[in-house]
Amino acid sequence: MDVKTEDFEVTRLGKCTVKSPLTLSTDDAGFVANFTINGQRVVLNNRVHKNDIDSYKPILLEAAGPRQMLYFDPSKVKAAIVTCGGLCPGLNNVIRGLVYSLWDQYKVRNIIGIRNGYMGLLPEFGIETMELTPKHVEEIHRDGGTILGSSRGYGNRTSDMVDALERMNINMLFTIGGDGTQKGANAISEEANRRGIKLAVVGIPKTIDNDLSFVQKSFGFETAVASAVEAVESATVEAHGTMNGIGLVKLMGRESGFIAAHTALASGEVDYVLVPEVPFELEGPNGFLENLKKTLLEQNRAVVIIAEGAGQKLLENFDKKYRDPDASGNKKLGDIGVFIRDTIDEYFHKENIPSTVKYIDPSYIIRSQRANSNDSIYCSRLANNAVHAAMAGKTGILVSKMHEQYVHVPIQLAVAKRNVIEPNSSLWLGVIEATGMPNLMMNSIPKK
Amino acid sequence: MDVKTEDFEVTRLGKCTVKSPLTLSTDDAGFVANFTINGQRVVLNNRVHKNDIDSYKPILLEAAGPRQMLYFDPSKVKAAIVTCGGLCPGLNNVIRGLVYSLWDQYKVRNIIGIRNGYMGLLPEFGIETMELTPKHVEEIHRDGGTILGSSRGYGNRTSDMVDALERMNINMLFTIGGDGTQKGANAISEEANRRGIKLAVVGIPKTIDNDLSFVQKSFGFETAVASAVEAVESATVEAHGTMNGIGLVKLMGRESGFIAAHTALASGEVDYVLVPEVPFELEGPNGFLENLKKTLLEQNRAVVIIAEGAGQKLLENFDKKYRDPDASGNKKLGDIGVFIRDTIDEYFHKENIPSTVKYIDPSYIIRSQRANSNDSIYCSRLANNAVHAAMAGKTGILVSKMHEQYVHVPIQLAVAKRNVIEPNSSLWLGVIEATGMPNLMMNSIPKK
Amino acid sequence: MDVKTEDFEVTRLGKCTVKSPLTLSTDDAGFVANFTINGQRVVLNNRVHKNDIDSYKPILLEAAGPRQMLYFDPSKVKAAIVTCGGLCPGLNNVIRGLVYSLWDQYKVRNIIGIRNGYMGLLPEFGIETMELTPKHVEEIHRDGGTILGSSRGYGNRTSDMVDALERMNINMLFTIGGDGTQKGANAISEEANRRGIKLAVVGIPKTIDNDLSFVQKSFGFETAVASAVEAVESATVEAHGTMNGIGLVKLMGRESGFIAAHTALASGEVDYVLVPEVPFELEGPNGFLENLKKTLLEQNRAVVIIAEGAGQKLLENFDKKYRDPDASGNKKLGDIGVFIRDTIDEYFHKENIPSTVKYIDPSYIIRSQRANSNDSIYCSRLANNAVHAAMAGKTGILVSKMHEQYVHVPIQLAVAKRNVIEPNSSLWLGVIEATGMPNLMMNSIPKK
Amino acid sequence: MDVKTEDFEVTRLGKCTVKSPLTLSTDDAGFVANFTINGQRVVLNNRVHKNDIDSYKPILLEAAGPRQMLYFDPSKVKAAIVTCGGLCPGLNNVIRGLVYSLWDQYKVRNIIGIRNGYMGLLPEFGIETMELTPKHVEEIHRDGGTILGSSRGYGNRTSDMVDALERMNINMLFTIGGDGTQKGANAISEEANRRGIKLAVVGIPKTIDNDLSFVQKSFGFETAVASAVEAVESATVEAHGTMNGIGLVKLMGRESGFIAAHTALASGEVDYVLVPEVPFELEGPNGFLENLKKTLLEQNRAVVIIAEGAGQKLLENFDKKYRDPDASGNKKLGDIGVFIRDTIDEYFHKENIPSTVKYIDPSYIIRSQRANSNDSIYCSRLANNAVHAAMAGKTGILVSKMHEQYVHVPIQLAVAKRNVIEPNSSLWLGVIEATGMPNLMMNSIPKK
């Protein structure tokens, strides 16, 4: 039989001819861990009906891990690390993991950090770097943020950035950032290839919104949810603290409501969750306001979470000036939180129901948290696998974890489309059940 | 010699003729605690120059504590508890402490909670109460907020409130609230007296801003500062995370910058603290903006705390509509945080210095925290002493702690003026030293 | 081609003839989640070499989720919940999730909790239960522990327990517990079947040690690791606080060192991790003590984690009395923590190196934590899926999550062998790298 | 009238002839803080009966604060800092505060830290110091412990220590430590004086047990209590988790039960508190065990706190070997926690009541915590005042806070006797009321 599988091979710089300095095993006996054999794959599509088993074709990604043969001679490696975009818990852990893995495992002695994101590679800002050794990064995992600094945008300045990398003789670039950053990373990888520079570009996907495809759960996401839950608990206390109190919390999520949904599930005390993926109307018998009124009359309080990207259509007529893309090329969003707060206020004023909205916008508090234990482990293992990949000459890839396995994903595959909540998924079902809110707050059923 | 002391006696309902059920001692031997003897005083003015010792006259407040003889027969007491104004850590602890002390120590079996502040005593809202027993309050100290609910205002509805209390046969009212609440409490006490009702009104002063006189440190204040420090740490991480990042945190403090000042001291990472007590200018060579620019050029980042009542003069020309008093009679404040954020943004844009302001307004998060250990102890001891005072027939008073001693303060004395930071105090000196900011950011020295 | 798969079917009580009250969809269009179709499977073996793709045979488990047709009529269900064995973060969340799912989704109105584990089903202790409604469980997820109470042992009292269940007309039993508990649950299921009682027994696997097969990460495990990391941070501070300070932390892990390993990875500050799966010697040039001495001389401090089941062989000659099994049938372990502490003390005393061991045993602190956000979500989803399974008449099964998919696992399969750390896994490699400790502290290589 | 006051003057090295570099004010107008005028006193005895007002004589301590005239020329100061004894939250904050105050306020540029307590001043260990600048201490307040290291004992090696200080030209020594440390500090001060060395010795009292006289609440104490409360909450969860569960927590407190008492008050969930100051018997109708049994039969669980120094008499017959003093000269205590745990176990076994004791000893976890916000502020203000005192040539003193005022206390006064809980104080009354335990668990009333 001809089993047709989709097997996503990744690009590599060339043949691996250097023996790895890692003292790992190649067989399963004994107490020593193994190298990852080239050709190892991870099965992505792990759900099948028993009747379809004969026609089941696994979709495959390359398994990450340490290779026995390397492309680079570690003593000749000069590695660079850059962090881009908004803050996210775990950035320092990834930096620390990269430095430790390069230095301790592969004995690489030239590691630099690029300051302030891609901005640090641009001549007009004065190319700015800092040396990185284990000593420099020893305690940074205890702090949120990034010791390198970050910035938004500049991902399209490929040629200037490759110029800078070339002048500094960088042959290994680790890009920690989201969609825009990784598109830029891929362009750098391709431009380097065109110029004949042997540069391995390996991305560690960062997206606090959890909206990158082929990244099941992004690093820092759990920490972010835990921090968001605390804000929701404050909103709940405030809602209980007055007659008809309404706690309203705006959470991150430009295109995807994952933080909002997980926070509602984890808190167990939320009445409404508004996300970008599920449309809603304000007015009308099945609209949000009428529903909220019912809740208020029943229980004298309500807790509402709104993702920053939710209900953007509602804003369109109100505020044209928020429509331009920001420096990262992200569509700039109107402030739905403030809009909904004011809308609720006016509505209950009009309805003559005394009520108060307590509005919390905890975004900067959430972003700046130190990674929790689980994210710490995750970040350091992503970092280790990124280093293994780069040493083996892989380029234009992300390291990711799918179904508890670390894999290599071609950047182009990962950035092709956003990861969003499927409204008919069990995740969203869980939210509907946990909140008791209607499936759809629309007066007529929209086409999906 | 005739030592003239100022001795603040408090009002009491009448002679104490009932023997206390507490099995305490009246002498210092043995392992059992003592009753507080009537006439015990606490010295307020505990600072003197050794050369002035002969002319030193202590100023005295009545010592709080359990009395051997009571005014009320516990079996005939019907007590009511009300929480008013904004949330503050420790409200539930005070409620719990009152109920436990009444029930367990004095065997009072009629205790009610008034719902939603003074609103719960007004006929048009339907007088609303709930029964309170140890069972009801057993675990409430683990949560922030108030199980009774709260509201602002209505403190001037004395006659209606005394009507309601009279109808319910309340003879003991505990009012947990701030300036406005306690003025209302005093009016209730006086009106009851005029009507010949034997009603003891005892206030537990609540002011998250710490701005009540004769209250050295208000309950919940430490918890609030600890929570504010976390927000400042987030702002610091954000400020480090980008080129010329400015972390800006708005904290509570309408008339007094105590939270802002203590938070700066506790965090140790703040560059500027703007409070209501110390004027500042924005423009000019010694203005805030020029100073901030210097800081930014030196260290590429800055952290700023602003109390909500700071710089209100600056807002006056900008936004007339925020000038009216709110429901509690507090002067409504313009949002100085948003104003300063926008002003800084514009200034650096004009100066052509790339920078980002990350603005955090953690007020609701701070207010809704659960009391920390120290505040828990403090709240329960305030509550105990409030019950002792009421049982002894004291009325129109607050219980307070001065110099580590619990005391009775006539409400009229406490509300006569606000507690503010003295700019020439050692507290403010500490802030100046901890931040390194100028003594005054004014272009000409103002008269104090 | 004849694709041979291993497909683990689960037992069910009979044909499903009752329509589910859940208003879910059966197709993928629209905004409403789907029922899980019978026959859906989850692929377990998700790793394959690309050259072996033709011979790849997926191993399959039944997918969990809501079924369109139920075995039980919800109005006739009487459900019971029992928690057994030691405390673990998340027990209350699972109880709450079960009650909410039964009550809100399936409208089951008869739910009881059995008190104190299997003990509550035994006549000699007086069968003790409590009613469970959403009101009873509304806030229990905020507390650690279990509101039902727990106990060890009694899992072999099958006949008595089925008697009790039969008398109470229970037709649905949810058993939250570990290895011993689930063996008992399976026996109950089989005995009920023999008696012709229609009883669905569904287990939610609880193992803070993470040592159950077919349970990739057990609920509460992340929370436990986070709490353990705090103890290790204390040990690190203590180790830094004196000349040659040695911080020693004993963690849970009778047969498996997962908590110890993950804690070391998450903390990033540990020098040695001793687990049951990897043998070590104390004496000799490659033994633990000689290694520890080297570390101490180099860095003047050391941090050591020891799992409670590690090095049990070393204890054998020292302390015979700790050898008997405990009430759950678990082999009773000697206290390796105290033993190692004293051994280290004596060794350095003998070596004339001034040093102090600070020994921390945080087990009860770890076990009693409230579940963190991620575990909260996990617990409620496990609970939902357990209810779906029971309603569909599945019995003798555990609900579990494998590769991010919820599945049904026959209890017999899950309890057949323990889950342990493979010393040649990437997890243990990570520990070796993160600590810098030798692969093996043995003077001669043992056979595995 | 001849007012006789007790006025505790402190020793100073000589006349103050150097103008302070601090730009403070000497009058009360304006926005700038004032110098502390020599002769300022703080009144200690702030409680008086109104009838005794004529005979009231204040007891006075010297007010701390910045002096206008200094003894030392800051440019010639060489300051040393040493931390001794067990860890306590806030040590790093005090170190940081001292360095910042010396460096930033007084422009002192020679500051060293002595490593590992007094051990670092002894020739046989190789005198070991480290340079201290703001850069070195910038972030240390975020960590528990002490960056200098600590040790116990050696306080009696006065001559050797003064030798070392003399050789290093130290003229200012800050000693952070407890009773033994400060006695040693006083001896150093006196020996230096005998030798004619101008050495200012200023102690910052550290006592996690809060047992130093003239120190109302020691730094780190609040943080310790907060941490202890968490352990008690774990014990409570464990006690609830099984039939007749008994949570037993051992807390610090060799001679004084302050931590135990405050923890019980703050937690609100404790049934028994055993402290060194209040004797108790185990056996007999009014003994602890009989009482505990009553509690267990009533509520099926109990939570007990025991201070490490409680019930030492009970141990005397059991274990002679624990009777020798430790390195600090502290009487070595038998482990009362383990003893009580085993005693309870045996008792209920004998009584045939199934029960389990869950024993938690969180001492190292408590000691190693980072200072909370309030302790952070307190530590830095103690440090500032210590520096002001030393610059003014005060020696042989402690800085302390009494009744919210910072003061100078002669070391000899402070170490003359221990601070203990008075059983007839309102603090202990509060504990009796909060727990509901008997005033005395003795079968016959002892003489106090």
C-alpha cells in the first residue's frame, strides 16, 4: 500500500559533519539519554475514528532534540539572541536557557544579546549588543520582562539586519517573538541564503495571546492566565461589594480569545466572556445588554471578561482614528474595554437600575509577571531544543511543542494562519457551560 | 505644680451597672488578663526635648479595652453593623471580629448586618439586613471586600436612618467607614440622644488613603501598599523592557499621598512620586517634564507614581466636567493619571525622544485584596475594642490605635481635619532620598 | 493491507437508549460544540521514524466526551463521589466539577459525597455521606484539601462497599484516588456486575507523584511542583546564608521522582537530585558524598533534592522497623531525608569541613495547596469527561489526558505498572544538564 | 515641683564638630525635612491613669535621626557591616539601607561587608570581607537571607575582633544580630574605647522571635508571621482532610511565643497555642491531652501551634543529650514538636480514637522569606537611623522603634532581660479568645 503522509521537512544549511560534544547514548540500554535520530517524526493528527483506521495517514513534523552530528563546529559559533514585541512571562527564561545550553552543553563562547528587538540591528539607532555568559543570566529567570529590551516593528528591514549580522559574523540567530518577528526571521534566513552566508535562524514562538498555529500552548500563557485570574477575582470582589456591581476585566487577545476563555474556566466565577471569534450584538432582546440585565436582576452582580479584540465591529462607527496599523503591522484596535464600560453605564442609567461598573485593565501587570514553574521548565526546554536545532544547521524554523513532543516547524507553515478558538470546540463549550451564558448573543443567527 | 493636660473624654450613654460576663482579672498577678480600669489614659504627645521636661504636659486619650462594669445587659443587646464607602482590605475581618466578640465573649445573640452601606437603612431602597452569627462569618476573612455590601453617600439622611434603627430596636451600631461615614455616625448618635434612644454608635475608621486624624495607620493600609508595590514592580519590568520605557502607576490618595509614599519606600525602584501635598509644575527648567527627561537620558527608563489627588490644579483648565462632588460628597477628581500619561507622551514626541509610557491603574485590584496577616490581627483587635466600648455605653467615638495603644477618639475630634504627609517630615525625607528626586519641582518656591 | 492496531475498548453497562439533554451539534458548522461520536479514538504512539511509516500502526484509546445517546436516564441517577488517599491539589475542584456537570448539564438531582474515603462505605465506621448541590460546592475550589475528607486503605473491602452502594441505590460512583483506590474501584465495578447491579464506576486518577501509567500529567502535579520550588528557594537562601551551607529538601515520590525532577528543572538552582529510579552510592570516589564535597569546596554551598523513595536500599540495614506496608498497602518507607541529613553531617564533621545542613520537609505544605489556574481548568475538564463517561454507561475506567486529548482508559490497563522516569529520557537528561551532576554516582556501573 | 525622669543617655565618642552634608532644615516652615535636635527625647511610658497625672514622670529615650553636626568627617569614614545568627527576613534590606545611606546621603566611599558573621573577623578562618557599593546591593532586597553570610557564636572573641577592625582601619561598625551579637558588639565598643580607637558600634537588633527588650516589634517579624500563617493554613487543610485530623505546627520562639501567638491571631483557625511563657501539663483532667480529646470529639479535627521553646520541662526526663548550649550560647532545646507529635499519637492510640497528626516544621521556610512591604520600609528606616547615629559618634547602642518613634537604646539596657508575652496582657487574652482554649492547662494553679 502507498501510505501518503504529509511530512513537513525543514530547511538546513548543509551536511552535518561535526561530531556533537554531547556525551549521549545511541541505544536504549543504560542510564544515559539518547540523541534524536534524524528522520524521527511526531504524529500531528492524533484523532481518528476506528472505522477509518485503514485510511488513516499520519501528518508528520520533524522531532526536535540533540543530533549526533552537527553542522557547526561549536568553537566557531557566534550566536545572537533577540527579543521582539510585547512582554510575555518567560522571555528571560528562554534567554537563560539558550545561553546555558550554548555555553555548558556545546561550549560556545561567543554569545551576544541584541538590544531592544530588531531595532538593535539597525544602523540609525546605533547597533547595540551585550555579551551574554552564564554569569550574566544566572538570576534573570527570577524577573519578568527581558534583560535585552524589546521593540515593535522593523521586521521588514531584512537587508539592513542581514548587513549587521554579517558584519558581526553571527552564524546563529535566535529570534524570540510572535508572528511579525518570525516572518522577519524567515526573511533574514532567506536573504542570508541568497548571499551565501551560513546563518541558522531559529525562532522561539512568543505569543501571549496563544494565536500561533502549530504552537499548542505558547510559553508564558499559563502564567498569564494565572495572573488574569487574580484580576478577575478582584473584579468579583468589587462586583459583590455594591448593589448591582459589575466587574469588567479587559484581557489580551487581539484576534484570539484564549486568555479570556481560559481565565473564565480557571476562575469559575465569570458570567460573560466576549472574544473576537464569537460575534455579539449589544442591543435587542438577545443582545449582550439585555442578557446582562437579566443576570443583574437575578443575582445583583455580574462579572464580565472582554478580550481586547472582541466586538471591534461595534467600534467602527465610533472611532475612526484607532483604525491604523501599529508599528508591528498589527491592526490598531479601538479600546473596547472603555467602550463597553461606558455603554453598560449608559444602558443601566437609562433603564433606571442603580449599578456600578468596576473596570480593570491588568494587561501590563499580566505581561510583566515572572514565569511560573511550569512555564520555566517549558521555556528552558524550548531553548535547549532551539540550540540543538541551530547546531544541526536547521534554519527558518520554530521550535514548538505539539502533543507533549518537541518539534521543528517551518516558519512559513506556522505563520500562514492564526490559531483561534473554534466556537464549536470543547474549549468554547466549556466556557459556555462554566458561565451559563447563551451560545450566541445575536438577534439573528449569523453565518459562520 | 498645676499640670494642665488636655484630656479628651468621650460621651457615654449612662452609668455602668451591669457586671461584665468576661472572666478577667483586676490585679496583675496570675495568668489572666486584666480589665481596663476606667480613667486609664494613653499619652499622645510622646516627643519632648530634655530641657523642656519640666513644662511637659501629656495630651491624653481614653484607653480602650474591656470594662468590668457594662452599660448594656448583653442579653438585651441588638447590634447592627454597616460598611460604607469604597472597598478596603480588612472589612470582612472587622465584621468577623465584631460578630465573634459580641457572640463568644458577651453572648449577644441578636446581630444583624445592614446591606449596602447606609443605603440599607433607607426606606426607598427597602431596608435590607442579614442575620450574623459565627457560622455566617467563619470563613469571610479569607476574602477581600465586604459580605454586607457597601455604598457611597446617604450619610446626611440622619432622621430616616434613626427611624429605621429605632423600628428595629437596635441599641448598638458599628459603622465601618471613612470621614463621611463617621460624620454620619456622629449625627446618628446625636439624633438618637435627642430622641432619648439609648443607642451606642461606635465607628471603626476605614480609610485606605490613611487620611484620618488620630488614626496612625488605618487598617488595610499595609495590605494596600503591598499590593501597590506589585503594580510598581510590573511598571518597572515594563520600563526596562523597552528603550526609554516609562512605567507610570496611579495610586489611591485623594487628599493624602500616603500610599504613594509608602509604596515608593517599599519598592525601592521609583524615580518620581507625585502627591497632593507637594505642588509641582510640568513645564520649565525645574518642572517635572524636564526632570523626567534628564532621568530618561541618564538611565533609559523611569518609574513614576502619581497619587490620584496630585496635581489637580493642572487639570482645572482642561476638564471642567470632573469638578462636581460625588455621592459621598468627595470632590470629584479629574483623572490625573491619564492626563499625565498623555502629557508625557506628547512632550517626548515633541522632544523627538522615542519613548513609551506604560500606564497602570491598579486601584480596584488593591482595594479588593484580602487583608494580610498583620492587618488581620489589627482588624480583629479594633473590632474587639469597639465591642468593649459599645458594651460600656460609649458613643460617638472611633476606636483607634495610637503609639501601639488602643484608644477611644471622639468622632468630632477625628474628622476635624485630614491627616496629610508633612513635606518636612521624616517620611517625605525618606521618599526624597529613596527616589533621588528634587525637593520641589517648581520654578519658583511657593509659600507653604 | 491489514492494519493491526491495538484498540483498548472499555466496558459499558449496556446499550445507550436515552437521548442526552445536552443541546450540542452533530456537524461542524455553526457556533455550537459537537457530541463525541462513538468509535472516536486517540492515537497514543505519536512518534515514528519516517522510514518506518509504512509499518506504523497506531495504538488507540477511546476518546472521551459527551455522547448523544446515554445509558442512564438522568432523572433516575443517584451519583456518589469519594476521595481517597493523601491530599493533592485539585481534589475540591474535581468534586465541584462533577457536581456542576451532573447538576447543570444533566440535571441530576441526587448527588452524595461519601465521607473520609472508602471508610465512609464501611458499616463499622457508620456509613457517612453528605448531600452535594452547586450551593454546597460553589466556593470549595478556593481551598486545598477535600471537603469530603479522605482516608487510606480499605480498598479491598469490595463486598461491604457494594452492599452499602446497593442499599443507597447508587448507580454512578466517581472514585478520586490513586493506584490502590482505582484497583478497589475496579473490584467494585466487577462485583456490581456479578450481582447484576447497574453501577457505573469511573475513576479520576489522583497521584501527586505522577506515577500512574496512561496519565501523562496528573492533576495537582503542576501546583505541587510550584510549591516545591518555593521550598527549594528557601533551601537555597539558607545554603547561601552560611559558610558551606547545604540546603536539603525532601519531596514526595515513593516510586517515581517526577516532582523532584520537575522541581529541579523549574528552580534552576539545584546541585543534586536523588530519585528512586536512579541508584546511587554514598561512599567511594564516585559516591554522592565525595561529589557533594567537591561542590562544597568549589562554591561553598549546595542544594540537594531527595525524593522520599530514593536510596531505600541504603536504609535497609539501618532501620528494620520501617519495612511494613502502610494502610493503603504502600510499602512503608524509611525516612531517607533524615538519614541523608545525618549522614552528610557526620561525613563533613569527619572530614573536618565546617558545614550546616538545613533540612526542609515541605510535604504537607505542598499537598494542601489550592490548585493553580491550570490545574483548576484540568480538574474541571477531567470531571466533565468523567460525568459524560458515566452517563454513557462506561465502567471500570479512568478518564485521563494523553497528548492533550481526553480519553477513557480501562483501570486494569492503568494500574498494571507504575509510571517512572526513564533515566535515558530527555526529562532526566534535562535534570543532569540543569544540575551539572554526574550521570551516575556509582563506583561501578550497575546493570539497568 | 521636681519632675524626676529616667533619661537614658547614650555613649558618644566625642564632640561633634563636622557639619553634616545633608541639606536639611532647622525650622518647621517650608517643604524640607528637619535635622533632629540633640536632646530630643521619646516618652516610653505612654499609659497613665487620669488620677495619677500629677505624679506622672515620663521615661525617656534619645530620639534617633540626622544630626546637624557630626563626629566623623564622612570622607574619612571606613564602615563595616556584619550579619550574625540565624536568618531573618529583611537582613538584605538593612544591608542595602546602610550602604545607600552611607553612600548617597553622606558620600562615604569605603564600605565593606564582613563575611559569615563574627567568624569573618577571626584570624583562624582567614578574615574575609567584600566591598559594598550601591551597585552591589541594588537588587538584594528582592531576596531573603543575607548576601554577607552569617554564623553563630564567636561573640566573645572581642580582642581578636578589635584587632581585625583596627588593622582594617574600620571606624564604624554596624552589627545586625540578636542578643548574643549585640552583647559582643558592646564588648567591641568598650574594648575599642579602652584602646583609644575611635570606633562607633551601632547595632540593628535582629530577633525573629521578637524577644529583645526595648524593641517593640523586630524587623522581619511581620513577614515571619505571614509565612507561619501559610503553614498553619496547610495544617488546617490537612486536619480537615481526614477523620480526626490534627494539624501540628512548630514555630520559632525559644524563650518567647510571639510568633506563635500572632500567627494564631492572624489565622483565626487555631485551637491550641503552646508557648514558653505559659506552663502546661500533658496528663490529667485539665491537661493538654484531655482538652485536645474534647476538641476532637466535638469537631473531628484540631489545629495546634507549638513554639519551639514551649514545654521544655516535659522533655527534661526524656532526653538529656539536648541540654547543652549551642554555638551562640543559646540553651539547646529538645525537639518539642516531634515529642508532642509522638505523645499525641500514642495517647489517641491508647484511647482507641482513630486520628492522624500531620506535623509541619516550617522554620527554614519562614526564616528565608523576602521581607514584605512593611518590613522593607522598616528595615531601610532602621538602617538610615543607624547611619545617622554612627555619623554623630554614638556607640554601644541599638536603633529601635518604640511607639512609632525611632530611638537610640544603650545595648546594655536592651540585653538586660528578654521580651516575653505577659500571660495577663491583652495580647495573650486575644489568643485565649481567638482559640477558645482554657486559660491554663494545669491540674493545679502554679505560682507565677
